[in-house]
Amino acid sequence: MVAWGFLSPWALGFVMFVLGPMVLSLVVSFTDYPILRPSETRFVGLENYQAAWNDELLRHSLAVTLLYTAIAVPADLVVGLVLALILNMRARGVAVFRTIFFLPIMISGAGGASVAVALLWAFVFQPRFGLLNAVLGLVNLPPQLWVASTTQVIPSLALMSLWSVGRSMLVYLAGLQALPGEVMLAAQVDGASSLRRFWQITLPLLTPMVLFNLILGLIGAMQTFTQAYVITQGGPRDASLFYLIYLYRNAFTYLETGYASAMAWILFALTLLLTLIIFRTARKWVFYAAEPPER
């Protein structure tokens, strides 16, 4: 009873604000639910899911989201690892740089802070007087359209996502500092070069951290909303129409609450499927010190 007493604030919050709305959205996804006239709600079965199957704009938004995920997640994994390797060196003032790289995570936590960060990046990407084009001008490179271009908007938003690379960097850094020093020393005594030690010792021992960052990065990228909504509103010409932006339009612009709920569960199922695939394949490339990876 004492344990449940301490757990009760979290448990009540979880039921009221997470589990309850999830169950309600699942029920609503099988209905035609006019949010302004709830008394006119009617059960439609799988019609919302059938409509989603035939919705070309939904498929487009899903393709945009997957393209962004395919760019942003690997970039976060690689850049985070490189930064962690640099910040793991013993040098004066390295703790200050660790704080600097992690600080954006604290600034852009959620809500209004995320909107403020998105507005800041909107200025950075501004085609005429933005900061990035000003930097390009200093080195005599032509200005770019960035988020105003249908071909550059997704890579630009993926570049923006590196603002929060401090999260994966910190996970890698913790892994690097937990590496067994005797193994590295033995390899060095045996004459292994720095590059070979990295590929055959450091990187395999970091694969659990790679898996962790990959899963979190995938889930976060599939739920991208604030940055694109604030900066591009899904444009230009729906080139950055992320899945959640289209879901938001259906829920709060078109007031198709039942269809939007079905879209939410489709996204949940797809994210779960991708996560399970990663976990299944991880048996072949994730190395744990207690046992070798499955071949």
C-alpha cells in the first residue's frame, strides 16, 4: 500500500492523460465523430481505415516522414558519435564543451521552447537575409532557398534536427567512458592502430548505445511536427507535409476526428513495426560483452 501510495500520482496521471486518451482515440477511430456535435456520433467500423488506405495525400505525408527519418536519424547517429569521440579526449576545458553541446536539449525541451527554437531556425534558413546564406556569401558560394525549396526543405529540416544531437552524444559519451580500459590497452600493446581499435573494439562495444539512439531517433523522427509546422506549415507545395501535420489538419482544420484518430493508430502500428524489425535485426549486429553477436 505504501508503494502504491507513492506511485498513485504518476498512475493517476498516466490513466487520465495517456492511457485514457489512447483508448478513447481507438474507439473514436471506428466512428464518424463530429467534434462540435458529439451527439451525432455514429459507428462506421473500418471505414476510416479504408479511407486512409485510399488517401493519396496520406501516402505522400508518410513518404515525406520516412524520407526525413532516413536522413535525420543516420545523421544524428554519426554526428553524435563523432562529437562523443572528440569530447572523450582528455583536454583542458572539455567539460565546458560537453555542456555547450548538451545545452540545446535543455533549451528545446517541449512546448513553447520548441516553438521558439523553430522560429530561430526559420531565421537561419530565411532565403533572402538568413544566417546560413550570409555565411555562404562570406565564402563566395551562391545563396540557397533552403526551406523555400521543394527539394531542399527536407534536408534542411534534417540539418536542423542536429540541434539536439547532444542527446545521442551524451549516451555515446557514457558508453565510451564505460569501455574496459584493459581491452584497449591490450590492443595497443599488440600494435593495433587507432583506426583498427575503433572499428574492432570501440564500435562493437558501443553498439548497444547505437541501438538505443536508433530507437529513440526513429520514434522521434516519425513524430516530427513542431519544427515543420512552425517553419513551413507543410509547404512549399506539401513538400514538408509530415504525417502529423496532415493528421493535425484532419483533426483541427477539417474536424474529421474519427479519421485523425485512425491516422494516429496507423502511425503507432507503423512505428511499432519498424521498432520490432530493428530489435529483430539487432541480434546480428549488437554486441554485448557477455555474449557474441548472432551470426
